[in-house]
Amino acid sequence: MPAPERGKGNSILTTLQPYFAPETIEARSFEIIDSEVPEPRPFAGAQWEIARRLIHTSADFDLLNHIAFHPQAVEAGLNALGNGCTVFTDTEMARSGMPLRRMEPLGCTVQCLLNRPDVVAAAKANGTTRAHAAMDAARGELQGCIMAIGNAPTALIRLMEHLAAGGQAPALIIGMPVGFVNAAESKELLVGQTAVPYITIRGRKGGSPLAAATVNALAEMALRT
């Protein structure tokens, strides 16, 4: 089979517009998302900023059918970040997805407890996941924090058990565990309560990048105030 002639088949390359600055790429991405979800949109204002960033992170417009906001979720998240809260995550991936350039100006810290020695030891001793043990370790530090769960249904279920028992409540729960075993069910537990503000993606979809993106969207808004 003859090799293709040089220059042939490059019509796409000739039509590409060069975007090199990250902020330019992001802005253009948001413009495209806005154009492909015409008004009236399923979300407006701050909720749309969050939903749009979730689409930007995943390229999945179907998320719009599954995102759910507690009525006080945005306000609670902005207040927590504005007060320099701790953001707890269930994975190192989610933690690393929240850049210091957003968190430090707000006085916020991001912690993942999975690899803390006491969490590792407790998980081994009790035959649980580290995510489950991490929720136990954080239960005395939840007041005023944001809990961002993007991977482990066991973490969200354990957190809901703490709340049901009258334990400390975070300012906001971002509950987006992904997968097939108890992911959808754990999020139904979350939306089934009304006392603690939440942002979630109902069903099987979710993931650490989406949990981090939600915090990033809130942080961008907090930095503007």
C-alpha cells in the first residue's frame, strides 16, 4: 500500500485555530458550552457556572440531567470558602485537582486523609476501606468544612451514618462517587436529607475530577467577591 503523499489528509490542521494560553482555551470552551446549551438552561446564575465547569471537565452534556443542588448549596459553599475552610477529599486525585492558586488566596486548605497512618491502621484493623476509616478520622473536624467525595461510595455512606447519628455536619457536601456498587444509592441517601447542603450527580456518574471541578467553580466565584 503506497504511503500517503506529504501534506495530504491535513485539511483539519489547516482549519484549526491556535489557542495556546490556558485561560484562552478555558474561555473558548465555556463559550462553546454556552452556545450548545441555549437558554432557557436547566440551571442559572451560580448553579450554571458550576454545571458548566462540570461539562468542561468531562465533555459530558448528559450531566445536566443528573446534577442536583440543595437550595442553600451555593451560598453555603461560598461562605465556607470565604471563611478559609478546610476541604476534605476522599482521594489524592481530588486533592491535587484543587490548585493552590485558588485555595491559598482564600485561606483554605485541602486534605486527603487516606494515607494518614491512623486511617490506614483503622481500615486494616476493622476490615473497612480507607475511605470509610477516613470519614471516622475526620468526624471531629467537619464543622464548617467542605467534604468533597468523588470516588468512594463507602465514604459518602459513612458520612451519612455520622449525620444520622447526630454527628458534626460539614457546611457543604459535594457527593459525586462514581461506579456500579452503591454509588447511585449513596447519592440517594444524600438527596434524601435536607439538613445539610449538597451538590451531587445522581446515578452512576461522578468522579474525583468532577468533585474537584465543583470546588474550583465555587472558589472562582468566591475569589470574585
